Amino acid sequence: MTLAYITHPDCLRHEMGPGHPECPERLRAIEDRLAAAGIIDWLRHIEAPEAPLGALQHAHNALDLAELDAAQPRSGYAHLDPDTYMNAYTLRAAKRAAGALVRAVDGVMAGEFERAFCAVRPPGHHATRGEAMGFCFYSNAAVGVLHALEQHGLARVALVDFDVHHGNGSENILAGDERVLMVSTFQHPLYPASGIDPLGFNMVNVPLPPYSDGSALRGAVTRDWLPALERFQPQLIVISAGFDAHRDDDMSQLLWTESDYAWVTEQIVEVAREHAHGRVVSTLEGGYDLPSLSRSVLAHIKVLGGFV
């Protein structure tokens, strides 16, 4: 079983100033952990291309794309919201991040590899059809989902989001599309204060109160996600893999551990084996405490790649 590891040096050039939690060191920490574990050499390394304009237009309206292009600074920072800034390299990195999903979907659909992990930044699941926000510029996972539907002719694609924050951008783009099932967990209340009332019939949102531990995650998956996924029978699963629900990450108050991320990945892989020929494409979303982020990604990749 081949696991592709898709990334690009451009993803290190986007930064939002000293002390910002969504920093280039996140990717460096992940690669260092994979190297120390002796796994990185077993992955198929692929450079992420820039996403084609057509793929971005599946998820974002033309005005939003034009406004982002116009906001790109030549130096310094452009502030899009109180937490989301652009530097001179942001859009290049963001296009690589979305392009990684396009490349991953193309690869799994061609049988080039069975699964992929996209080690990219900026993240994407807060970017709506018409607005960049929450550290996100393009909705990477939604771009991948829609690329699979529009370019590969799939009838059913599932998006699984286990970031601590609700994936409001993915929901905004995909709600009401009968070809898509989105299942998610997130802490509530927490940014972006959404997800309690699903926007579409194809959304399975499971808010969790602060200080929920891994048993709450396992309950949500077993009770809510798995029955919905079994009914839907996805032909491909895309994961918005956020690791900021870890108990060591002070971005939230959830109490998950590496074993919880391994467990939820096992459940997703099993559904993929049953319905999707094993095809899974995962992309990095949140996770800001570097040690716990890197340990959790390692646990996730071990399961995706069959290293356990």
C-alpha cells in the first residue's frame, strides 16, 4: 500500500508575523517527527502543484478569487481579518495547498497510490465560497471534493472533519450537494460559532462541549458518523485533519490524545476499504502545539499508510 506525502517548499514561505500560531514550523515539526520515527523514507514524496483556476472556481466565486489576488502585498502584511494576514508568498502557498488536494485526488483515482496525506499550509476549512477567514484562504478540502466529483465523475464523496473548530467554509460550499456527505466534530462554543444548525441535509455536525475527552469523539463517530457513512457508501473519503483538539494544544479545551487520532483514522480507513477501494485523501488543518501536532500526525499517518 503506497501512501503519498504531498507538500511543497512554498508552504513554508507564507507566514503571518512573529508569534502567530499558524506558522511554518508546523510543517518542519511534522517532517522531523516522521524522520525520527523512520517513516518518512517509506512515503512517496510528491511536490504539490498550484491548483488550476478551474479547480478553485468550483469552490469559490470569481469575485472572491479576484479580491484575494488584489490584496496580495508586495511586502509586509495585508490584514484580511484580526487573525488572517497575507505576506508576499501567501497566495503561492495557498495555491499549492489547494493544488495538493487536486494532485492527491488525481493520484488515487488513477491508482497511482491508494492514499495521500497533504502536508500543506495555509489550512482551508474556514474559507467560504466568498470569504477568506480563520487562517484560511482557499477551501482546500472542498476543492478536492469538488474536483473528484466534477473531473472524475464520482457520484458520492465524503468529507470527514475532525478539527477542533467547525469547518464552516467547507459546509458553506458543500451544503445541499446530494453528491457529498460531510461529517464533523468540533468544540462548541468556540470559533467560528457555527455548526449547531446544519446548513444542509448532507451535514452531520456533532458539537462537543469543552473538556470532552476521546470517549466523546468515539461516541460521536460510532453513534453519528459511521451509520451516515454506511448509508452514503462513499467512493472516496477526504479528511480535514485538524489536531488542535489535543489536550496539550491551548487553542481549545478538548482533551484528545494521539491514540484518539489513530482510532478515528482506523474507522475512516475501514469505511474506505468497504466502499471506496481504500481511497483516502487527508489534508492538514489545525494543530498548533508543535510536539502534540507532530505526534498526532505521526499516529494518523501510521494508520493511513498501514505502518501499524
